[in-house]
Amino acid sequence: MNSNSILPTAREAFLAEINGLQEVAAAIDRSFEEAVLSINNSLDHQAKIIVTGIGKSADVGRKMVATFNSTGTPAQFLHAGEAMHGDLGIINSQDIILAISYSGSTPELLQMLPFAKNYSSHLIAITGNADSPLARESDFFISCKVSTEACPMNLAPTTSTTAMMVIGDAIAICLMQLRKFSPEIFAKYHPGGALGKNLTTKVSEFLSSEKPAIDVSQNFREAIISITKSKMGITVVCENSQLKGVITDGDVRRILLQHENPNHIIVGEIMTKNPKTIQKNELAREALAIMKQYNIGQLVVLDGDTYLGIISLHTLLEQGIH
């Protein structure tokens, strides 16, 4: 292969796998539907999915387990080669076995199959061979048959393993819809990292350490002092801790241009009334959305009607909120 053939070869691999997925999508039938409904029913009885396989199928199976668990479907991986040496003990009578093998005749898998079936409620097979022992022994058979692998020698599992993985994703997505899996539940299983932070973090967790504020009866000079001290470019005008308005550094420049001696002006006369606000228990990503929508850098945070503090666009972006 020379450098000129790399991109065409890569595109051929993409197209081969896309074509394979289209074949598998067209082959999905009533058995897939019944398999998903069976899993859903079993989950109502505290069951889990036991995903098993060996070799590349095992790798696919581990990914399926990760997807199931993260989307609210309890799952555990059982390596077909280790099952006969004590690992069958993870299976409970309500559990469903999801066995993966493209040939459907993997010796290690077939050896443990009678025991796994005996210890569980149902067997779902994902295989490319409808006439295989695995398919025949299954309660529900899902075909992952593809015409050709992306491998130029049609040997290395490529298109077929992609098809297996997508079938697992499809099962997970169907179960999410059947079980009304919500963003709130998703956040429960993803408390860490950017996903969890965006789905769970409240505005109150990002309040600035500064809380600039002046009374509505104070004068313009006091507003300048308050803005300067906080270094946030804004101060909040209050009356008995209740929000009345805001004055920004932009307002200061505007007033200075309009008045030769503005120090005597009362802030209540020049403040911006009805500024954009957010309640402390709202999600931080909602605060970010408001600031982006109105092109502002800070947002006033309230606890009911009481002024609580300021949240800034810069802080949210720094913390990975999006």
C-alpha cells in the first residue's frame, strides 16, 4: 500500500461496515422484539443480564455490559472460558443470558450453555449463523450476519463485531424507552466527570466568593466603589436584601459620559431594573444557557426573592459546564 491508497482504503472499510449494519437492521425481526420484552419483564423481578462470550465477542460483551449498566439495565459479564470454573455462581434464576458468538459454535460457550440455561430464565443468542447450536438452543435468536468483513481477507472480525455492538446498543436504547429512563436517572449513574457535572450540579455550587451589593438609597460614588472592590464588573442594588436592580461597569461609563458630576445621583434612579436572574437550585447549565442567550457575563442568583450572590460565565466554562 502506498500513501495514496490509505484514504480510499479507509473509506472502503467504513462503507463495508455501514453496508453490514444495513443488512443486520433489515434482518431484525419479531425475535428481537420478544427478547427485549423478555428482558424488560425480568428486570421487574430484580433480574440482570448476564452477557457471555469469548475472544472478540467477549470484548463486545464487556462493552454491552458497560452500556447496559450506565443506562439503567443491571448487567454483568461472564467469560465463557471461566464459567465452568466457578463463575457460573453469578447467575440467578431470574437472570437472562445474552450469549454472543458469530459462528454460534464456539466450544467454550457451548460447553457452559446447558448449565447457564439451567440456572437462568432465558437465553438470548446473538450469532451470525441461524443453524448453529447456539441459535437452536436459544429462546430468542438475533442475527448479526453480514455478507463480508471489512477486513480485505474477509477474516478478521470487523463488520461482524460492529454489528454485535450495535445490536447491544439497540437493546439498551429500547429498554431505556420502555423503562422511561430520564436524564435525572442518567445523572444518578454518572455522578462523576463532565456528564454528571452537567446533569447534577446546581447554581449554588458556583457562586462567586464576592457578593457585591449596595442599598437602593446609596449614591453613584458608592456604586463605583462596590464594583471596583468586587472586580466582577457589577454590583447588585438591594432593599432589605431584596433585588431591585443592577449597575454594571458599562452603566458607570454611560453615566460618566452623560453627567459632569454624577456623584449625587441615587443608584435607584440609574440602575437596570429587572435584571436576568436564576434560582440557586437550578442546574448550572441553565445559568450558562441564559448568559449565552442574552450575551451577559454574570447572572444574579436568588433564593426566592432574596439576593444570594453572582455566578459568572467564565467560572462555568472553566468547570466544564456546557
